[in-house]
Amino acid sequence: MIYIVLLILANCPNLLSDPTLERHFKGHKGAVTSVDFSCNMKQIATGSVDSCVMIWNMKPQMRAYRFEGHKDAVTSVQFSPSGHMVASASRDKTVRLWVPSIKADSTEFRAHTAAVRCVNFSDDGQTLVTASNDKTIKVWTVHRQKFLFSFNQHANWVRCAKFSPDDRLIVSCSDDKTIKLWDKNSKECIQSFFEHAGYANHVDFHPSGTCIAAASTDSSVKLWDIRTNKMLQHYQVHSGAVNSLSFHPAGNFLITTSSDSTVKILDLLEGKLLYTLHGHQSSVTCVAFSRTGDYFSSGGADEQVMVWKSNFDCIKHCNGVKVDPSISSSSTRQTQTTQLPSRHHQSDSHTSDGKVPSGIANALEHIIGQLDILTQTVSILEQRLTLTEDKLKECLENQVEIGLHLQREEAK
């Protein structure tokens, strides 16, 4: 048995390769509240309760930029999709747009009547959504910083608001213990999910656009299918409030951070905890994947910013996965198929050309969704069966090799 294990490890030296800490930044004078990568991976933006935005350069010889302008804690930062701007939200009730260079040029606009908790760019970079303690979510144009409209149905502070990948929807979470889904075009709330034990600190869309994940104060992480409004997965892996989360771009992994001082990596394909990372000395407040998923960064109340290399490509290659060339080479474990529904079946109730009653159309829509999930499940089972067969074949080959080895030893 030992020989078999050694043989497998010899053929796959990266099998046990864990995420590795690549860089470590310290410059903030207060807890780090938010982190984001630029699209070209050359810079990282962070916000802090020290009221500063910092831009860290990944090249070791280049110094960081400190942007001062906010009059209170910076709660959220994000690079624009092009990387030419950084948006920041603050407790001083304003949002700023910065040019991430040494000049630190910025424009400011008063966004809310209370602290702004979150700022998020649409995928096309043309609009911003902000969430605030004034219980509202607001949508703005980027270039003119012009207010467009508000969502006002939350009954308490709104902690987070994010655009869907196709910019049609917005998801938000509030201290009123609800997670709400909004249609940007109709400006209506189309679905509410309820948290019974705590409230969600952070929400985001799965890259497929058909699922959402929420990080809750009750130490849980939940994933919902927004088409069927059913909970897909529920993780209770932290011992403290979950503060932030980030999906891997390929959709098979989810990273979470918690007040228990840990960063955890969840394998959504297997539905289990994959890694627990210890590095921060106190509450871990924020986390974000790079655009390719090769790296992720975490920030904490210990004023530290850590940059980790994912090493998920090692897991993928060691399991003998054939990678879809349309997806980044850093992607996933075992298969590119995820348990979460794919985006191309997103429902559209207007495809019936007026000939099918809405009730039947909705029923057909639901059936299509269920068939989609069944198809995904069958695909996963087929791939797992293939992996099992490959492992059995490998074991048999190893047994034959051991038998031949023993015969040679006896012949001596």
C-alpha cells in the first residue's frame, strides 16, 4: 500500500499543493474593509477604516499609492472593468471615483443620506450601484455621476448590493434579514429570501448568473437558485460571522472569510469544505479572486492584506481533467461542469409569442429548469464514474507492478 501511495505521488507531485501566500502588504492604519484586483493583475485596491484607499502594485519594486479624500472609514472599493478607475464608498456618505495613479485624481459625489456600505460596477462599466445605511439602493451613471433611481423596500441598513453578470438584476442584503432580487429595468423587487437566524453581510451572483450566495452573521453560507427560488447548498463551516465571499470565475469554488480569523475555500462541485487558511491574526473582513482565478486576496482587522496563489490548476491536473479551452487554465477540480444551473436557460416569460397561456408558459419554464438541473447532475455522475474507473484501473496496474516487484525480489 505504501508503494502504491508513493507511486501516485511520484506521478503527481502537485497532488497535495495547497494555496500559497505570495505577497503580504501592510500600510493601512486601521482594519482593511475591502479588496479588489485590477483586470490586468498589476494592482490591488483596498479600503480601510483609516479613511484611505490604497493601491498596491504587484511588482515588488513599485511603491503603493495612498489616496486620502474620504472623511470617514472606507467601506468598499472596486476597480472598473477596464481598470482605469477605482470606486470607493465611505461612511462619510459619499462615493469617490479615483484614477489609480500617483496623482490620485478623484471626483466625489454625495450618494446617500447615511453611510455608504457598498459600491459595485456593472459589467459594462457604465453604471454603479450603491447600498447604504439609509435603507436604500441607488443606481448611478459612471461618467456623469448622475443619480438614476432608487430601490426603497428594505426596512433596515443595506449592507451590500451587486449587479448580475448580465446587468439585468441586482441582489441586495440588509439588516432586516432579507436578501432581495431587483429587476433593473422594471425597477421592482422580484424575489425576497429570508434569513431567520442572522442577517447577511455580503451577497454576490454566481458567474452563471442564475444563483446567489450569501455570507451570514449566523456563521452560515447559503446558495440559492434564483429561478426556482430553492436553496441549493448550505455550509456551516465557520465558527464566527461570515463577512465576505468571492466566487472563482469558473464557478466551482467559493472563498469565504469570517470573524473566526480564517479563510475557507468551498468546493461547490463536491459540496464540501476544501481548505481552511490561517494567516490573519484577527477577523478576516474581505476577500476577492483575481479576474482569472489564479490568485485571491484577503484583508483583515489586523490591518494586513495578503495575496494568495490559488494553485487550483494543480488539483485539476492531478485529477486528470480535460479542460475546456474556453475557460481559464486555472479553473477547477474534477470537471468544468458545476452543480449550479448554467446561464443559457435563464427564463424569459415573453418567448411564447402570446399563444401560450402564462400559467402553461411558467410550468414549461419550471420543467426546463428542472431538466437543466437533471442534465447537469447526470453529467457530473458520468464524469465521476469515469474518474472512479480510471482510479480502479490505476490500482490494478499498481497491483500488477507490485506483484512483479515481489516476484523479482523472490527470484533474487
